Amino acid sequence: MTSETELFREQAYVGGRWIDAAEQATRAVDDPATGETIGHIPDLESARLQGAIDAADAAFARWRDTAVTTRADKLLAWYDGMQKNRETLARLMTREQGKPIAEARGEVDYAASFIRWFAEQGRRSNGVNIPAENPDMALGTVEEPVGVVGVITPWNFPLAMITRKAAAALAAGCTVVVKPASETPFSALALAALAEQAGLDDGEFNVVTGDAQRVSEKLCADTRVRALSFTGSTPIGRQLLRDGADTVKRMSMELGGNAPLIVCEDADLDTAVESAIAARFQTSGQDCVAANRMFVHRSLYDEFVERFADRMNALAVGNGFDEASDIGPLIHERAVEKAKALADDAEDNGARVIGRAQANAPGARFFMPTLLADITPEMRIFSEEAFAPLAAVCAFDDDDAVIASANDTEYGLAAYVHTHSDARIRKFMRGLDYGMVGVNTMDITGPHVPFGGMKQSGLGREGAHAGMQEYLETKYYCLGDVPV
């Protein structure tokens, strides 16, 4: 096991070297639970960012031609390093992101699972034979790595959002430049330290830090960066699409969500309440697949609200290092202010506010779990992603009407349905305009799952066979008859 000191890096990782910014320009990173500074990262200038792309480009030809078994072995060594350093990685994540330590351990396992899955999948990148009309010709396809891949990741899942993208790209034969969120860079840099130990130490995997706009503009403008994978807000995604248009960059994006959770009249209420609690409050509500709007059949509505409120009020709020904590801090104080504004708007427009007083929050970045009952489409919470432990619920009477209400959003990432009717399951699965639909469960993700959304929730898929296809080009060949 590597020591915690060895995994805590305050330098960027480029071309197998740990580097500082020119003139030692840095940015501070703090603990959202306490506000204390935990370290500093380099604010890399344009020339150092260019060097990262240069390193990835120089490594690409070599990595592309590396035997798939060797690539797989290095990825598996990276996976083993994460497993051996599970607790160190989890504690580092809780320190910079704030999530409860049990959730952080779970994310380490989740993040590592992508590396293992793609290490194995990399050996199964197959072309196809195409039957030719002319028997003297041979037709087919091969799959080639696209090239250098830029990866831009958010702060809510500082390990998993990197491995889900980077492991797929590396397994496909691409090299990677990662820009982690400035709020949570140390998890990414620890990942780079473990990648270095695994032999990804000569430009295959690079991590740059600093100004997000400066990095994204550099990645989008460089023609050698052939693909860009981004997880974050829809407005930023739109901007990246514009910035990448001049170089016709291949884009894969996981953007905003406004997930509905629908509880039908034949649902098991106990299961539905537990699922709703998990779907709303994991990662302290800071999750793109969190249930943002809950629709409950009128016959179950009052009892659902009562049971949900009881379970919600039993959640422990506190520092993520307290093993008893269920809800940690939000990443910024402005996230707390937004949650308060959404709750105030709903209350002003007739919603019932259920929960503990916000005055009882243990710190400036904590928001006490709150339920907004009887919401209507006129309230901001109906259309805006809360990204906080703020739940919203309303009653419905008709299946067709609730499907229409659930679809009344520009987003289409995840949806959840609770019902035991086969006919209703088929109706909701087909009728909901979402890339992923969970039925009687909120546990819908994993390395084998094609994760992604519809409408303005993103482009492409991550995970599964589809996830690696984002980093492969299909090359067609036609072999004519050659005289001997």
C-alpha cells in the first residue's frame, strides 16, 4: 500500500513527470466541511497545457501499437493499486469533496470497477467481415483508436468520472489529458500517482490543473485532440460544442438532469420510499441522476409524504469523516443559497416545507434535508436541478398525464418508476424520454451499463461496449483481386 503522503500530490502530471506552473502560480483547495485549506494545485499556463497535449500526442503512436494484453496488464495493475489504497483514496475524497466516508469508499470501488471492466473489454474490440457481391473481393472493417482524448470531469464524483472515461479511452488505444474540477483535484492526482506506478508513465495518462476555461479552450482548439469527453452542466456542454466545432471534434457528454421518480398506485410503498430516499439524498443530493421531482399516485400520496419525511428527518447531517453521517456539506456556499432560494420560491407559491430548521445546519456549507410537498410546474424546483438534499413531490391521477409531466423538461438523463404491472412497466419504459429508466430500483449504474441521456442531457454513452466505441473509429476496407 502506498502511503497517504505519496498519493497526496500538489503538482500536475504531464508526460510521466510531476510539474509546477511557471512562477509557482497556484490555487487553493479547501475542505467544504470546515473551510480549511488542504493544499494547493498548479495554475498551469498555456505553454504547460500545450506540453500536456504534446506528451499525449507523442505517446499515442506507441500506445496504439502496444499489444492489447500489455495495455490490459497495465490497466489491471492500476485497478490493483486503487484496491490496495482504497481507504487512503476514500479519505482524500471526503477531505476535498465532503461526501460521507462510506460513500467515498463506495466510489473508490465503483471507479476501480471501470478500469477492470475496460481492461478486459479492450481485448474484444473486433471488426467485422462484410459479405461481398464479388467473390474475388474481401470487405470488412477494423476499429482504430481515435487519437488523443481530452477529459473534463466534475467535482461530485472525482474518481469515477475520470476512470469511466479514461479507462475506456486507454483500453481503446488512445492517450488521455484529464482536467479535473479545481474543487477536487487531489483525487485525480492520486489516481495519476497510481497510474504512474502501474506503468502509465510516459504520456499515456496526463492530469492538468488550473483555469477550466483556459484548459478547455486549449483542448478544443488543438487538432491533435480528436475527442473530448465532458461531464458537467448543460450550458458548459453547449459552449464546448461550439468551441470544438472548428476542429470537428468528436464529443461525448453527460450533462444536466431533472430525473422524475414515479410511484404508481400498485407500487410497494416501503420499497418506493427507500428508493426515493436513496435516489434523492446520495452524494448529499449532488448527483445528476438524483430524483429531482417525485410524482406519487394520489391514493398513496399522503402516506408516502409522511413516511418519506420520517426517513428524511432521521438522516444524520455532519462532517463526512463521522461514520454516522448520511449527509455531508455541499461543495460551495452558493449551492446552499440556491437550495434555500428554491425552497423559498416553492413555499411562496404554495408548497409545504417539511424538515428540520436550516438554523440547525452544522456549518456554512450544509443544507438540512428538506421536502417540498404539493409542488406545481410554476415553481422553480419543477424545472431546475436542485443539486442539494432538497426533495420535491406532487400527486398524480393518470398515467398518461404523469408521463407528459415527467417529459416536460429539456433534460432526459434518468427516470425511476415503481409499479408491479407488466403492462405499466412497458408503457413507462417506452413513454419516458430518458436515456435510463430504473423500475423498482434506483441502482442503475455500473461499468457494464451504457450510461447516458437523451435531449439536452448529453451525447453518447459511457460504460459498456458503447462506452469504448466513443474512442474508436470504424475503418472500412475493400480488398480487390490481386493477380499472383
